[in-house]
Amino acid sequence: MLIITLVGTLVFNFYPLVVTFVKSLCNMKGDFIGIVNYKIMFESAEFRQSVVNTIYMAILGVGFNVPIAFVIASLLNGIGKGKSVYRVIFLLPMVMSMITVVTLFKYMMMPTADGIFNYLLGKMGMEPKMWLNGVTTARESVIFIAIWKGIGYNIILFPGVWSAGCRQVQVKRLSSIVYVLEMLTTLRNARFNVELGGIFWLQSLHFSHLNFCFDFRFSCCIIMAFPVYIQSRITVSGGGASAVVSDE
């Protein structure tokens, strides 16, 4: 099974990366031109602005998503019955297609008073916002949509919180050693969430205005994916210590 994984990684990941890098050193006719494309890229104001937007959205997206997911997981942990129902409710946005989510928020965030968001602002005596159509609000609107869609996944990635609460209910008393282990598991999964969130937001960096095929997003993902892979292997090898405990 490991051979199949390695072959798939080489064929579908590293080989396209090498090919696109080689093509990035050529012009549209296939003639070698060196790093001219990279000079054009780094001198482009659009490229610099896209980097700033990506970093800004990554910091806010991860900075809000992970703490909010941890708080919600802790609150749901105190519910005596119906935990599975609430988990499904928070996971529903994640299973929705991105097209559905974007279409939904496109109408909810309409810049006119017909949108639900502006309608609620009007009820509170506030002026309507441009949301996705505004220069100053578009990035924050996209961050809000991404958090709404992905927060359920981050909630279930805090197994330390769930398992600690289940043991508190079942055993009624936690030893200090078990408590420390659960907190370490929670911190480890928080780092895992941050790394996954960073990869997600780095993937939003597109260079569609460039005239070569090199995809900078993939190189960023390769750099950040290695610690995520190590983290996933540690989580799997940890066995029951990081497994989500059922309600019963």
C-alpha cells in the first residue's frame, strides 16, 4: 500500500510540479527565457496585492476559525444529550458544495436592502453595506463565508475536548495525568487545525494574470504539508488517545 501511495504522489504531485516549474522558465512558444517570468511576477503590483490579501485573509481566517471552533466544541461538550445532532448541524455547511455556498451568500449579501444581511442592518438602524461588492468589505465577507463553511470540520478535530468531557461524565473524576494528556492532545490538534487552515488560505493565491503555468500555490502546500503529514501520523499512532469518543 505504501508503494501505491508513493507512486501516486510522484505521478500526480511531484511530476506536475517539476513540469510546471520548467515551463515557467519558458515563454508561450516554449523558448527558454530564464527567470524573466519571475521578474515580471515580482514587479507586478497585482501580484504584491494578491500576496498581501492572502496573508491578511490567512491570519484572520485561521485566527478566528480555530478559537471559535474550540469554544463551540467546549460548549457542546457540556450538553448532556443530543451531541450527535449538534455535530451534524455544524457539519452541514462543510458537506455543501462551494457553488451552493457562494450562491447562497451572494443573495444574502446583496448590496441592496433586499439582502438578508442589509435587511437586518436596516432593522437595527444601520446603513447597508456593500459586502462582497465593496473594496473595504470583500475580504472580510469571504473570510466570514469560509469560517461558516469550515468551522464544523475544525470542531470535530478537537477530540481532546470531546474525550475529556466524556470521561468527566463517565468517571466523574479525572486524574491529573489524564487531564494533562487530554490538554496536550487538544493543543496538538489546535496546531493541526492552524496548519490545515494555513494551507487552505495559501491555496487561494492565484496568478491568473501571469503568462506561465507555474502554480505557486502547490509549492506553498508542499512546504506546509510535511508537518501536517507528520502530525497526522502521530495522531494515527496515538490510537485511542485522540479518538473521538461516542456519546454513550
